[in-house]
Amino acid sequence: MRKALSTLVLTLGLAAAPVAAHATPVTYNLTLTNVVGNISGGTGSFTMDSAPNNVFAAFFQGGAPGSLLSAMSFNIGGDTFTLADSAGGASVVFTGGLLSDITYSGSLAGASKVTIALATSGLNYAFDDELTSLSSLGVIEVNSPTAPPVPEPSTLMLLGTGVLGLAGFGARKLVA
């Protein structure tokens, strides 16, 4: 009984190891196109710690693993905004595997001259520079997500667990 239990624990551990060791962040790039205002728009991106599922997935600034919005930045009006500039509560929501909402509001650190607010119910944005009177209202185009290639250690771990599993299966056949 003890041998069967230890074999079961080892098998479950080997099966779970490649999954636990393989976290794949996903980055979406955004293009902000001006519709109304006196600047041309800008660019942006956000990175999540895992890919969204096909039902409902929400990623938050300071979220737990599996729902972490790890990076977000926007370049508009000559200024760059990041999560560090956020007023807090930045989030990205997916419904049915498709981007359905981005929420971000912030201003440049140490100065309140620029405020950007994004809410993508319809993928729209608003930008206002209170000091220079530059502004832009427009639409957000979401470019295909980019995911880094599968890391080599995960590939080697998968190969190693497969070889160990085959070796264990072969040894068990020889004993029987």
C-alpha cells in the first residue's frame, strides 16, 4: 500500500511539474487613433501574467497570480504613462476570449498637468493635457497578442518527466 501511495504521489508530482513551471505572460499592443482633438493619438500596451480563457477573465493591477496585470503603458501627447502613474485600479477584462474592457486613469508623477482616462466599452479613449490644452478623443485598435517563446527549461522538464515516466513503467514491467 505504501509503495502504491508513493508511486501515485510521484506520478502526480511529475505530471504537475511542467504546468507549474510554465507561466506565459501575454502582451497586447494598442494603437490610439484620434477622432476629435488637436493631437494625433498614440500607442499603448499591456501585459498579463497568463492568457485569458474563453469565458471570462479579468486582470488587475496588483492582482493575484493568474489575474495579474503586470505592465501597462501609453504614449500620447509626448508623455508616457505606466502603471506607476495610475490612480489605482487599472484592469483589463476579456469576455469570450476577446478584449472587452480596459480601465486606466492616471497622471504624470509629481505633476497634475496631464490626465489620461481609458474605458473601452467600445474601445474608446480620452486624453487631456490641462497645461497645454492638448486633447484627443479616439478609438483603440487592439493588435494581436504576443507571447514569448516557450522557455527551454520547460521543454527540458517535459522531456525529463516523460523519460522518468517511461523508465518507471519499464521497470515495473520487468519486476512483474
